[in-house]
Amino acid sequence: MIDKSTRRDYEGFRHRWDQCIWIIGAALIWTLLGTGVHTAGAQMQDGNAGRGGETLEIRSLLSRDRTTVIDFYSPYCYPCVQMTPILEKLAAAMPEVMFVRVNINRPAVRGIDWKSPLVQQYRIKSVPHFMIFNPQEKLVAEGTAARQMIRGWLQKTGLEQQTGN
């Protein structure tokens, strides 16, 4: 037989446990939504998560059934930060193109990391820096030519007017 005080302690514990489970579940959902779980149409990926600035084999990031845009960026580059939501909208509007963001900064470096191994490997002179590959993994455009292609896609999808570019 359980006395009233023991029962009250058990019910209080159970109520706190239920709240804890609810909070953990809500936190997991919030985390998944905040970290970029996208719909199937949105093809925006992080190419070097947790390994910023390290050398990287670009071929491993390319899609064999879609055009791939590689966006080299720095989190300390204001134009790069402004470009992110624009590229996300473009990725959602163009499922035939996969967008891959690659961070050029090493974790300990503040400011744009022009001396990172990744910058040296691909001889990046400015950010954002774009490379566009066709499905056959051939480089189609880089730098200014790639920016012009992206601008054309923005015009084609009607996103240029929405973004003010």
C-alpha cells in the first residue's frame, strides 16, 4: 500500500518527467528546423561543415544528375551573408541546380581568412566566389562569368526583382 505522500512524490516526478520529455522533443524539432532541413526542391548544402578552411576535393561535392554551384564564402564577408537567403530562394526555385556552400575560414580565424589552405588551393581572390559545374563534372563558369549566370537565373525565376539585385 502506498501512502499519500509517496503517491504525491511519484505523481510530481511523473509530471516533471513528462514536461522534460516534451521540452526535449520541442528542442529537437526546433534544432532540425533551424539547421536547414529543407524540402526536396531546395538543394542548398554545406560542403565542409565543421572543417572550414581545410583543403577539399571539389569533385566529391558535385552532383552527377544536376548542375552544381559551389559558393566559396566567409562568415565575415557581408556580401556573402547577404547572398545566403537569395541563394536559398534560388535553390528552392531551381531544383535542377544544386547549391553547395563552402566556408573558406579556419575555425580560429576572425575576419576573412585569405591564408587558409582552401583559399590557396583554389586561388580565391574575392568572396563570394562561385564555380559552376555541369552534370558531367565539367567547370562551366567561375568568378565573374558564374555571377552573371546566377544573375540570369535570378531574372529567369523572377527573384531578381524580389531581392532588389
